[in-house]
Amino acid sequence: MNFPIEKAKKIRLLILDVDGVLTSGRLYYGPNSLRMLDFHIQDGLGMKLLQKSGVEIAIITSRTSDAVTERMAELNIKYVFQAQHEKIIAYESLKNTLQLSDKEIACMGDDLPDLPLLRRVGLSATVANAPNIIQQQVDWISEKNSGDGAVRALCEALMQAQNTWDAMMKPFLQA
């Protein structure tokens, strides 16, 4: 599936789900109610670069996790909506706050709770291991699985489509 470049040029906000997108989707439980999530470091850098290029990032997730709060704070993600069982409500609030249209918003989700957003936004994306029903509804499917750099791939594709990739790479390529 080719990346939808024309749709990507309009994107000003990327909304991400957490479990199954930014993480592998596995939940690790330990003693004393310890819960752990696994975030891919390359996704984080991709998110930072995308923000620096001028695209806002938001999180809308059904669950609540201290790990999400901490990781998003590290990445300077201002818009974090947790415990959102009806994700469209947080979406509408965010869209109004940022004064954006649906066509200016991209979303990466992986399962049925994300479907209303994926069907609404200007550019929808999912991970390689998403269920078939999700893959059938989106504009783009990453070659990467959940928690394995899929978000990084989307961030890079957005920057390339918006012609900001070279500027974001310049500091890394200067010796």
C-alpha cells in the first residue's frame, strides 16, 4: 500500500493510540500491582522530530497508565487523553482546541476502539499486525508491527511528504 502523499501534506496533528501502536500490545504484570509497558526508542525520536517539523502529536488511549504519563512527558507531548473509552469525544475536544479540520488530522490505531477515529480523520494508518478489519479501513499500513517502529515509519513518511525530512536530518548529517 503506497503512502498517501497528498493527504499527508495537509496533516497538522497526529493522534496515536498506545497499546498495540506505541507498545507491542502486551501487558506485563508484576508483584505489588506493578504494570509495565514497552516503548520503542526509535518511535520516540520520530515523534520528537515530527513535532519539531511543526506537526502536533496527541495520545488518545482507552487505558490509564503511569508509564504513558511519564513517557509522554519525556517526549513533551502536551495532549494526552487517557481512560477514553469513547475516543471520538476526546478527538472532538482536541480538534476544537487546535481549530483543525478532519483533513488536517492523522491517526494511527490498531483495533476496534480506534475505528471511529480511523474512519473520520484525513489520513488513517495502522500497524502490520493489526486485525484485517482495521487494515481494510485505513489509508496506510506500516511494514512494522506494533511497538516495533511503526510510529517512527509514519513520522518519517509524514515529514518526507511535507518536505521537512531533509531539514530534520541536517543536524545529524553534519560532521
